[in-house]
Amino acid sequence: MGEISSGLQADLDRARAGDDAAFARLVGPLRQELHAHCYRMLGSSHDADDALQDALLRAWRGLARFEGRSSLRSWLYTVATRTCLDLADGRARRALPADLGPSSERAVPDAAPLTDVAWLGPYPDQGLADGRDVPEARYEQRESVELAFVAALQHLPGNQRAALLLFEVLGFSVAEIATMMDTSTTSVNSALARARRLVAEKIPSPSQQQALRKIGDAKVRTLVAAFAAALERGDIDALVPLLTEDVTWSMPPLPTWYEGLAAVTDFAMRVPMAGCPGWRTLPTSANGQPAVAFYIGGDDVAGPHAAWSITVLAFRDARICRIVSFLGRDHFPSFALPASLS
């Protein structure tokens, strides 16, 4: 990936001498993509925050060991990847409700959250660009944070997850990855082969980026607005035509999830439409996919509505095929969304 450019050498020298502003200038252009890498590795935006902070601290303290033989980008990815592997070591993998058990055929209004499960979380994707990170990458930047892809990654051991991301998403060579992970090219190729097989089994085709482009931006916005409006009005007749026959709806940290139009319709009618106070919504985006921020009202319908969920939508043939509602107001700050709506 080439050596560090001469234009960065002055800041590098200053940073090595203890100039934290120079170090900030060095890592600033890479901060967003490094954060996305940490999210893919760990499946949680909050864990990615911690990992990136730890990685940059390690990089700051270890600048003297960076000799410029590789690019600054590859060196920082080495530090970030090893930091994520250290953090993931011994932790339970991030899960979605479908990973824990079969779907429910009928609504479960009193489902209790599971607090002892490490749940996959949503990712605020506002800083991600379209297209590939580098020409050598297989996945587009937004494809590489799609829920289905990140969920599949969580089924891989850490070394396979890292190898796949470094090669397929970030475009590093096998030789570079072997150096970064302090292993052999044979081990990297083996990890890549195993990772590709599992990911191919679990990721639906086409990707959401391909599906969204086929539908078109204007139509997608119309569909998202119709979904939000149907929930706000409690209009099941408006909701059902928006959904595929095999639609799924899950709500981590609730373990209960629903599959198929009949089960999802029963849930929608009995829980969010009939069993909850009024809703207010804001459009947003998460994991490279359209999303809706839901706010729930209290006893006073005209009163404030509190942050409730970031609901991520997946589409197929201009209909919604997958709904994942990430419950909890703790998701809202990273999306720069208000904690309540009046």
C-alpha cells in the first residue's frame, strides 16, 4: 500500500516528539473508517467507540515503533485489528434474536428483555461514503456494515473475521495481512477460505445496496414514510401491502421474533398498534439501510414522546422483507437524534 507520503512526515515527526495536535491531524482522515472497522469486528457501536479510543492510545504510545516501511493506514489498521481481537477474546459473540431460537407464530405482548445476551447493535452510517474503500476491495463501504453481513461476521472466530475484513473490505493483500496478524500466508488463506464459506451461507443476495439502487431513492423514501405513517396511525391495512410474505420482525433485547406475514401482522396489531401509546417517528439511516427512529408517547397523547427504538429496514422487490427494531434510548445519541419529541 506504499510508504508514508512526504507531506505527512513533518506531522509524524512532531507527533513522535509529543505533539498531540499533530497526531490528531495524522489519524483524523482515517478515524471514521477505523471506527467502522471496529464495529464490523465487534458488532457494537459502543464497543467500537472503546476499541478505537484504545487503539489510538496504543498507536500514540507506539509511534516510535512505526518506521514508515508500510503506510500509516495499514499500521493503524494493524493496531485497531489487534485491539479488537484483544477486546473480543473471551467475550460472547454478538447475536440477534434469530440466533437464539425459533420464531413465534403469535404475538407475545409481555416478552421480557434478555439482559445476559451480548446483542448486535445498530451502526450510525452518516460518515460512510458510497463505493469501495479501495479498488481492491470486494465489498462496498455500506455493504460492509449491512446488518446481514455484520451478523454473519459474528459467527466467525476472531482471526477469520479479521482476515476476511482486511482482505475483502479493506483491500489488503494476503502478505500484508500475514504481517499485520503476525502469522503465515498459509494461515491467512486458510482463514479466508473458511470465512468465505460461512458468510456465503448466511448473507442473502442481492445486497441491500443493490436492492436499494434497483428500487430507487425516491421510491425507498416513499416506502419508509408509508411504513412509519402506518405505525403512527395504527393502520394495519396500510402496513400489510408494504411487507413480503416471508417478512421477519425482531426487537433486541427481546428474544421473541416473528417470521412470515401472518405472524408479523398479528404482532403489529396486538403490540405496537394496540398495546402501546401513540408513536412519533423520524427518518434516519443505519447500517447502510433506511431506518426509522420511533418515539413512544405516555398517557397524555399530546405530551412528550420518549426515544424508543432505531428500526432498520431491509428491502426486496420494493417491499420490506426484514425489520429489526433496536430497543433502547441509549442508541439515539450516536445517531445525533433527540431523546424526546414534543
